[in-house]
Amino acid sequence: MAHYPLLERIFYPDDLKKLTPEELIQVCHELREFIIDIVCENPGHLGANLGTVELTVALHYVFDVPHDKIIWDVGHQAYGHKILTGRREVFHTNRKYGGISGFPRRDESPYDVFGTGHSSTSISAALGIAMGLRYNSRDEANVIAVIGDGSLTGGMAFEGLNNAGTLHPNMLVILNDNNMSIDPNVGALKDYLLDITTSKTYNRFRDEVWDMLGKLGRMAPFARQYVQKIEASLKALFLKQSNLFEALNFRYFGPVDGHDVVHLTEVLQDLKTIKGPKLLHVLTKKGKGFPRAEENQTAFHSPGRFDRKTGEFLSAKGTEEEPPRYQDVFGLTLLELMEQNSKVIGITPAMPTGCSMNIAMEQFPDRVYDVGIAEQHAVTFSAGLATQGLIPFCNIYSSFMQRAYDQVIHDVAIQNLPVVLCLDRAGLVGDDGATHHGAFDLAYLRCIPNVIVAAPMDEIELRNLMYTAQLQPQGPFAIRYPRGKGVHAHWRGAFQEIPIGKGRIIEEAEGLAVLSLGHPGNFVREAARKLSEEGIHFSHYDLRFLKPLDKELLRHIFQRHKRIITVEDGVLAGGFGSAVLEFMADEGITAQVIRLGIPDRFIEHGTQPELWKECGYDADSIAAVIKKMLIGKILQKVS
């Protein structure tokens, strides 16, 4: 077991404050090594956390948390924060079932003042906290929002900045600028920040003046305060553009080296005494201190297990005889469709690698758009493309599509535009936990008029649903599919059109029927295999479409069966099972129905199989419910 002489003495931030500024350098080294040592065996977010080590140490050295409030945007860069705030000894449980969360959680620690998981929320949350402190006459406390330059592309970040500039809160925004989200950042804002950071004349002049004033002894603080007052004029003199943040009434400081922990503590100590809205521009490198992570920042954003010494990934490599990941089936199929249909366009909000749209992007760079972390814009941008006769495939993770819900209704559905909404990571995603589970899409989409909602049971159905969606413009067409691998090694056959709103019969037998939607149909198949060994058989139907429902198939099912089980990987409230019950009510059908899916509570983190079992729709749970229903039928006959 590695030894961390200083880090092992730090249980809470008060322990950190006992060290000298020079000792912080060693703390940063040990903290970075500790994170690498844990994450190489217990996969999580690596690159972003390595990049914020010095910033994290400096923040906890200077500020008095939790009296002062630190909000970590997204939260995937807060591992160092967790380790320094009482969770070092349990950090090995990070993202594990029953362990600590990979993101800040208010119910996990008083040092986590605001729960996060999605991007661009920190500034608005910090502003609300700052104004709440003012209302309660406690605005002597500092409120700090740490936001990455990738998250700054989210519209909500600008809304927060704009509002804060008029309310004048005691608030510091730290812009962690590493030019990366998961993939390299895109857009005009990236170029603007680059212009600021590369203005060598301004930065050299500013540093020389600051160093010179620091030599004035007791007069130095007063001289520096005076220069800060004229700093905006200096920026206007040396920079090509006026400062965006100054225009929003934020005092802009920086850029500063985010890996010089001693200098960072000095800067933060100065800013601690300045009231009002401030923005500190910090330059960091994602993956800092681990060469492979620095070289391949996208791959090491959230790697699996890797060799601590070499950086080589230890996960089993896929072969042609193994099922592919659903996201890769999407990416490869999109490329084929783009080759066949010149009207097909790809759109993703900062997730080209995550959703495998980078495959098509390499061949058709002028037909694939990465719009940055901006889900709302991605959907309405797609709607605009659709008005011009194009067929946009807009790929957004199910959990992130929640952020663009109004745009789906207002800009796509009301106008009945042929936008193909591809919802990756639908269902329970695993160790990212409650903020990332795609639990709600079936319920929130099926209530919107004009929207077709489909869920493939396997890769072949995903491929053919994508093909079907672009054949004839159908209006809004949502296809949702899970994280992880499918079930077929050989999935790449000829395209086949799938009739809209038509399910399929997998197996028919006497006794009861199981109706599945999407990937959980494979759990039903596994349950059928296990039960067949006991001589138990049942009917299985893959509905494929939540909307429109296959009413003809449902009538056939209810004519044959009076015991029904529905299985889905979405919330039970308003989902697939609810749709079946509504159909029964409309048709005047009476039957015994048990619905399996995600219960009415937020599901925490763990592996996907652990969470499927917890929610009661894994193969073993399905088999147990089937046996229980059949035993009930036998007892009823005997009585």
C-alpha cells in the first residue's frame, strides 16, 4: 500500500490549514497520486480530477468550508474535495453499490453544499446561495462556483452570470479553463478564452506590475488595490476585444496558472477580501501528472481499469465474436445512413465520442455538428435543419434530454418536424447514479403529441429503427437505447424497415404473457431459458413501440391471457406498464397485471446488474414473479 505522509494527516480542511504554503506542493503531489492509485482499480472520472488538484487544495487552504460555500459544476472534478473533507478512508467505495457517490451530494457531507451531476448549474446555484445568505444577514461568507470552460457553453451559465451582474452578490466564479469537456471544446467562446490566455503582452505587463508592487512593503496592498481599479482599462488597451465578463459586471482576474498551488493561495487570499461578483480565470491541464491521461484526454476522462505504471487499459478487448456497444451500433449505422442518404445530418451536444458520432464526423465533418454542452440549442438547431428538408439525428443522453424538454415540445413536436431524437444511456446507467440514470424518458415522451417513441430490444432493432426513421419523414421519432453491450455479435445485416407501431411475438404459450419494451426483453428471454429447465413456459411479446402502441397485438394478447407482466427499464409512473393499463381501461379489459420497472424513487449508484436486481426486473426477479403468478393460478384452480 502506498504511503502518503502529509495526506494521511489530513482528515478535514482544518488539518490542511496547519501546513505551510510550501508543504501544499507535496500535498498536491500525494493527492494526485492517491487519486490515480484508487481510480486505476476502481474506475471513475480521472482526467478532470487530476486537473483540479492544486485548485482544490488552494480553495480549502484559503476558505473556511462549510461556512464558505464551494459549488462544483458537474461535480466530476470534485474527487480531491471529497478526499480532503472526511472521505479519504472510504474513497475506495466511490461509485460502488452502497458506497459514496461520484458526484457531490448534500446528504453525503455538509461540505457538499449543492448536489451536482449535470453541467452549467453552479453559477445559478451559487447566486441563489449568496442571495439566501444575504437575506439571512450572513453574506460575510464567501460563495465560490467552480465551472469548466466546457460547461460555460451551457445557456444556463450565461443566465446565471447575467443575473448575478445586477444583484452584486459576494460571489466568486472560478473558470477552470482546460479547453476540454469530454472531447475538445468547440465554439466561439473557446476562441475568445484562447484570445485572453494568449495575449502575451497583456499578461507579461500585468505580472511585471504586480511583482513590482509586491516589493513596496506595507504599501503593497494599497498600491495593488489601486491597480486593480484601473485593470479594466489595461485589458481594453492590450486585448483585441472588450472583456465579456467585465461587461456582465464581474471583475475579471487572470488568467493564472492553475497548477501553481502557492500562487493560487495568494490570489485567492486577495480575492477573499474583495466584495461583489468576481471571476478568476484559471488555466489547467486535464489529466495533469499522469502522462497517458495528458496525452489522451478523451480516453482518460472516465477510463475503466488501467495499469498504474503504463496507463494501458485492462478491460477485455472486444472481438468480432462479441456483441458491440449500443453506442457503436448507433455510430456505425449513422455513418451508413449518411453514405446512403445525403439529407441525414448528425448533431450532438459535446458528446461525439460518448455517443460514437465521431465515427461519422471523421468521414463527414461538414454534416456532423458538435454544438457544445447546449442540449436546448441542439434540439432547436435540429428543428431548424428539419425545416429545410434535412433529417437530423440528434443524439443526447436520456438524462441530458431532460434539459431540452421544452424544445422537444415547442420547437419539434408542435411543428411536427422530422427530427430523430436518439436517446443514449436510457434506463439505469450504473455507477454515475441518480443524476445520470435515463429513467424518465418513456414517461416524459409518451405524453407529447406527434412523437413516435421506440425502444429496440437489441442492436439489430436499433439499426433498423434508425433506418426506418429516415425513410419517409415521420415527424418526431425518438429511439432510446441503453448503456453497454447488446446481445448479437453478428448484427450488421441488410437494413429492414420496421412498421411504425408494430410489435412482435417472441414466444407463445399458455398460462401468462410477459410484455417487454426495449433491452429488458433480453432479461425476459433469460428468465424463459431458466424456467424452461423446470418445465415452465410463458408467452413473450416485444412491443418495440411505446407510442403508438400496437393495439392489435394487445387485443390478441388479452384474448389469450388474463395474467400479464410488463417489463421496462423506465419509471413505472407513467411509463410502458401504465400505457398498457390505460389501454385496458379504454377497451374495458379485465386482467391481472404486474408491472416491473423502476420504482417511484431515485436509484443510487452501483453496477447495472446490481441496480436491475434492486429494482426487480433482472432475469431472476422476472422468473420469480412468473412462478408466483403461475402458482397463484394453480391454487385458484384447486380451490
